[in-house]
Amino acid sequence: MDLTKFEKTSYAGLFISIDEHPTYGKKYIARFQQNGKRFVKVLGYASKNKLDDKSAYDLLVEYKNSLKAKSKAKTKVPVAKTTTTKSTVSPVEKGILKDCEMMKAILGEYKKYDIEALKESIQGFYDSEEMKPYQIELIKMQNYLEHTNKKMIILFEGRDASGKGGAIRRITRYMNNKHYRVVALGKPTETQRSQWFFQRYIEHFPTGGEVVLFDRSWYNRAMVEPIFGFCTEEEHQIFMEDVVNFEHDLVRQNIILIKLYFSVSKSEQLRRFERRMTDPLRQWKLSEVDLQAQDLWEDFSEKKYEMLKRTNSNYAPWYVVRSDDKHKARLEAVKIILNSVDYPNRNQNLDYMPNEEVNISVQKELARMRKQKDY
């Protein structure tokens, strides 16, 4: 049996053929290791045996149990016959025991792991599976941009620890890296300081068929630079007056421009900072600017309010994404990107409607900020 012609299902040990028989449908097989031995067994066909992933997995479990029973029978020690009562295990109890066996097979030596870490990992798996159909659509969209020679720019803005980088990684995970670039510019050089402000960003703009994702963009001058004194008030005001026309020109040049603002709450930002301080895998993310973000919360709120109010336009609107729940924020960001392009062969079974609790209109965000200033 050529095992390269089978792919994984969402059930451990269960595989399905890539090719489909015209009459019998796709073939299900079991592949697993038990007691140091490897087992491969054909379970049946989707059409012929009326199998789906769940029913095929049930057959796999039965097969595993039969192997265990045979193994026990070989090593069973004869005992004197005794009078026993008939088992009275209910169907519900059988179902629970079956589920427990299945979970043990999936989780393995779960007791040696931190329970919270295990929960987070399991939730991450479910989140990843929910995201995959949309990531497939991103590939379709990217192919369309390539074939039509269209250009796309996506801006990722937001406070520190708002989830911009994680969203970018999920969006680009399966995309063709020949046709996208992630741009995260550092401090400008002395030469760049003497140039037109937008010039160093234009150098990284996409060519035909390419997507460029800016991890922070020219909107640094709207929030970060004026707060930390990296620009003068005059430079800040010139930017606020010029950026709308600048983006209008980009759109007129047939560049697809998407502006995403990831909005994290103050309490969640603090929680993420504290995790960065204690987690060796995340400590590299912590910077001096991060440490001041909580103290300067109100200053950033004021600049954020001004930015959203003055730079939101019909041709280059802002999309405000609530990012306390990282997975929901990433999913909404992907939906926004997919809805910006009318590409062919779209999977109509997916839900592309915005989650209005996560994808917030600029007007709603500004109204909330006027009342509470908590975002």
C-alpha cells in the first residue's frame, strides 16, 4: 500500500486517500503504533461502506480494542471458575469509557504536562482547524492577484502587544512566499530623515501580483512619533493633513489598500506584558517602549482617537478589530482581507460576515472612546 497517497484526518491514526474511486469513493485506513508494533488496516470506502470521518474512526477504535483483547487472551492466566453477576454497564457508561479511551490515545502522557498549558494547546488546535478553510481562500485570493497583476497593501496598526505579529503569521502561513513580503521598518537613518516622509515606505511597495504587509506603517507618525518626541508637532500635523490624499492617490493607482487597527484593552495589554517578562520564549518581544505603554495609555488614546477620526475615508477606511481574543481577531482580519477582493472560486459555504463584537466600525469605536476611553 502506497501510504504517500493518503492524508491525515482530524482523528488521530485515521487517514483518507487523496484520490477517489469513481464507484467506491475515498478509502479510509488506520495507521497507528501499539505495544511497539505498527499497524495498517483498510477500514472501508466512503461511498461503498457509507463511511465518514466519525464512523471510520469508530471502526478504528473497534480494531484497536480487538487487538488489545487478543493480546490479553494470549497472556491470560487460568483461574478457578467463580459465580459472577452479569455486567450491568449502561450504554451511557460505555460511551463515556469509549470517549476516555479515545482521549487517552490522543493526549498520551497528559498527566506530566501543566493542565493550563495543555488546555491552551488543545484550544490552539481547534482555532487552527477553524482558520484553515479561510487560509485556503487566502491562497485563492493570492493566485487571483498574481494572475491579474493587481497589488495589495495591508497595514497592521495598534498598540504594543495588540496581536499584529501573530495575525500576520496566521495570514501568511500558507501563502506563496514568492508573492508576499512582510515589512517592519526600524528607526529611519539620517539620510531618510532628510527625505520626504513617505519615501522610505514607497521603496517597499508591491509590484504587480504582490501583497505587502506592513507591521506598523507610516501611521507611526500619527501615534508613536509625536508621543515619544521622534517628530515635531509641525511634522505631525503635516502628516495628518497629507496622508488622506496620499492614500487616495494609492487607491487611484489601483492598489488595494487595507488598514487594520488591532484594539487591545489596557488590562489585556498588561497581562501580555507580564507574560513577556516571565516567559523566556517571549522576553525578546519586550522593549523599553513597551514598559512605558501602560503609563502613556491616555496619551496613546488621544492620538488614536485623532488618527481614526481624521484619516478614515471612503476609499481607505479603517477596520477596528478587537484583539483581546487573539483567535477571533485573526479570523476577522482574514475575513476583511478576503472581502476586499472579488476573486473566483470562492467557497460559499464559509461565513464571511463580520462579527460585530470584534470587527467594530470607526464610528462605534470613536463613540465608545468618547464615553469610556478604555480602548
